[in-house]
Amino acid sequence: MNTRQSLLDHCAAHLGTLRAEGRYRDFAQLEKLAGRFPRYRWHPAGGAPREITVWSANDYLGMGTHAAVRQAARDAAEAHGAGAGGTRNISGTSPLHAALEAELADWHGKPAALLFGSGYQANQAALSSLLAALPGMEVFSDTMNHASMIDGMRRSPARRHIWRHNDLAHLEALLAAADPATPKVIACESVYSMEGDVAPLHAICDLAERFGAITYLDEVHAVGLYGAQGAGIAERDGAAARIDIIEGTLAKGIGVYGGYIAGEAALVDYVRSVAGGLIFTTALPPTVTAAALASIRQIRADAALRTRLAERAAALKAALDANGLPRLPSESHIVPIPVPGADRCRAVARRLLEDFSLYVTPINYPTVPRGTERLRLCATPFHDDAMIGELIKALKEVI
Ligand code: PMP
């Protein structure tokens, strides 16, 4: 067996299939322009750079370029340098990590929090370790849960039951059919990233209580954006005390990088003590840690950006509706526009970029099921009426 040749042949064939199905991913090179968000500079392959408006950034509040956040990163780089220099256990824990974990715990109203290299790592490490903790564990997972949650569940011995998206009658039926004696975890998101809809948290917690399950909530698309202090949907709905583990990212609403969990001290300490995805990897750099801390403090103290975000999301939806453009019934700042067909969806996004200087990400299989391809628009506080107007005009031409 010539392994190298076989592998090269396999990779080439697979990439060919992706291209043929319109699913090959090109990464557009986009340069964020601090102080001008959501304006970016696009660097087309072989062409001259051009300024564009980005409609698909996950830096939902523009905190990545907020003056206080940039300053905190600069100060930390000057004081402590670029990298953490070790895992959390091997010289990599600084007072900044401790301060950020304390801030996250307090924000979510939980006794403890733990940082990870990313939201993906947080989900994978926390779910894989908690779901292996007791014999015979079973996990109940919404069908739209993110790949990182699925990865964490699959790395555990827990039996997985999948309930139809936000269908609590189905969840209830699955719980009722399970052995009452087994330990159970209900895992879901709050704001779903590809739909923009929101889970009914109290109803899920009611079921958890009735069937003796604990709750694990991914608030990645909600932290910074919802609730009186921006802690997420659990805060907004007054449900935080009923959620056992809240998982979040520092990379979207907070605008920086990294992930975390917050919850009961013993659960968090257990994950800290056993999860490979925490133990064997380098701690977050000081620049990132300081910037995230500054961002969260700013978000907690000032609701103006999230208030403006809600208003801008409503304005975007109203403009789409008034112009007869299709959209999924989102309840959040994420506004998906259905453009079925991978080729068509990609072509529409390409035209928006090339002909109208608007960047909108096409979402294809396997991120969403085939036939439900879509453009994923994210409103931010900085998309003004003129930008919405340009977008609508372009969409009317290309869809
Ligand atoms: N959970 C959900 C629901 C996500 O959409 C994502 C990433 N897009 C993650 C977790 C992973 O977060 P991060 O980008 O910080 O790795």
C-alpha cells in the first residue's frame, strides 16, 4: 500500500466533490477597520483591496474594536508580553485569569467559572468529562446543537437522545421513555446560531426538574447581548439559577477570543481537574484575557450597545418584510435569509460581495441540512439605516 499516494488521491477526490457540490470553502480575506466597524477592507485574490460592509460578523456588538478593549490588550502586551507561556497548571495561570473567571462567575450568578481556549473547547471538554462522571449517564440533545457540543457528547460513553428542535413535547416523551434511575443531562443552546430562534428555558428547566436531569446551556450567541447586564437569555428570562452549567464564548458578543463554563463550584472544579481539553493546552494569552475582562466590564456597565442592537435587528427585519424579501422567523439579532441550493446560495453571496461590496456568509450543508441553505445576516449596533438600505437594494437584485 502506498499510503501517501492513497491519501493524496482521497483528499483530491474529496475536494473535487466539495467543489462539484458548491460546498468548497473559500476564505475571503477581510481586514477589520478599528473605529469603522462594520466596515472592512476586502483583499480579493489577485485584485486591489476594496472597502466593504460586513453583514455576517459574530463580533455582534463591535467590542473587538472598542477603544477600552484595544487599550486593555495594548496595556497587557506591554506589561506581560504576548503569550501565557504555559498550561494553567504549568506556570500559565495569572491574576488576570483569576480575575476574568471571577467576573464570569459573578456575571452569570454562579459560584465558579473556568476559562478554555475557545467555546468549542469548553463544550467539548465540559460535556465529555461531565457525561463520563456517573455510570449509565444519558444526554438529551436538541437536534440543532452545535458541532462542539456533539463532539463533547460523542467523546463520552453517555447514551444520546436527540429531540426535535425546540420541540418540548418530543423532549418530554424521550425523558418519559428513559429509565427513571439513570442520571440525565439536558443540553441545548439559548439563541440558535443558524436559525436565530430562542429556546424556552423555563419549560426546559421544568422538564429537567420533573425527570431529575441537570441542564447544560450554550449561550454562545447570547452572552453580551441579552439580559439587564448582558449575561444572556438565562439572565433575561430569570432562569440562570435553574441552569446547572452555562457555557459561553469570549469571541462573539464580547469580541475577543476564548470560551468558558460557569456553574456549581464542584462541577467546575471537577472539569478543571479531569478535562484534557483544559489540562493539556496553553492558557489564554494576557492580551486576550485582559481585553475580554475589559469588554465584559464595559458590557455590564452600559446597556446602550445591546439596546441599540435590538433596535437595529428590528429595523433590519422590518426592512426585509416591507420589501417582500424572505427571512426565517428569527427572534434574535441573527436573521437568516433562505436561498435554497448550495450553488445558488454561494453565487448570491459572491454577487453581493463583488457587485455590491457587501459581505454575507452563505451557509451550506453540513452546517444546515441540504435544501435549507441560507444567507446568515447579523445585525450590529453599527449597521445604520443607509447600510440597511444598500443591503435591501442589493438583495432585491440578486435573490
Ligand atoms: N457553540 C455555538 C452554538 C457556536 O455557534 C460556536 C461557534 N460558532 C461555538 C459554540 C464555539 O465557540 P468558539 O467560536 O468560541 O469556539
